[in-house]
Amino acid sequence: MAENKTQATRQSAEDFIATVEPEKRRAEAQILLALFRKVTGWEPVMWGPSIIGFGEYHYMYDSGREGDFMATGFSPRKARLSIYILPGYQDYSEILSRLGKHSTGKSCLYVNKLEDIDLGVLAELIAAGVRDLSKIYPVKPS
């Protein structure tokens, strides 16, 4: 089986954030870094060149594919913020209805700018995602 393309690295999350452009996106990344630390109680780990992850779990699918991945995290991309908090198999519509302007993918939340959303609701969503993931796979702190 092929390994995941996205692996944990030794790069510092703070060093990575210092390179994020534009400056407004860098400031948003610093806000998210603090929020994820506060909600999870974990330290950040870089996954690949641009994803800041918190926690880790080992998964194994019925197909035999297995690997390790972050429990939650985010990436301050130029076009929008990618926030990895939705395990992909739970219904978070009630929480999302209170979040503010966003869009979703299978396991990703997309936000154009932090001022479009309620950070308290985002904190609630991060906690719910980690809690629900840990019901399926043991989650280790980072």
C-alpha cells in the first residue's frame, strides 16, 4: 500500500506562519494557532509543507489501507483558510448553522476570512470533531 502523501514533519508551525502571505492571512493563522491550542490542549505539528495539525490517530480501513494522520488542524492558504475539523461521517449541521459564512468539503471547512465566522462556534466545532473522531480511533496528543 502507498503511504500518505501528507506526513508529519519537524518544521516549526510558528516558523511556517511567519512566512504566510499576505500579512492579514498570517494574522489569521496566529489566531487559529492559539484557538486550536486552547481547545485541544495540544502543541502544533506541521503535516506536509502547509498544514498545521493537532493530535494524531492511526486509522485502518476495511480495504487494509492504514496510516497516521492529524486529528484536527488548519492551513492558511492564500485563497481561503482550510480547517480540518470535520471527521466526514457526522452531522454537524446544527453547529455549522451558527458558524457564519463558510463552505464545506468531505472533511474540510473553508472560510474566506475569520471575520466571517464566530470563533466561539468554531471552538465548539473543533471540540466536537475531536471528540467524535476519538470515538472511532484512539487519538493521541501532539
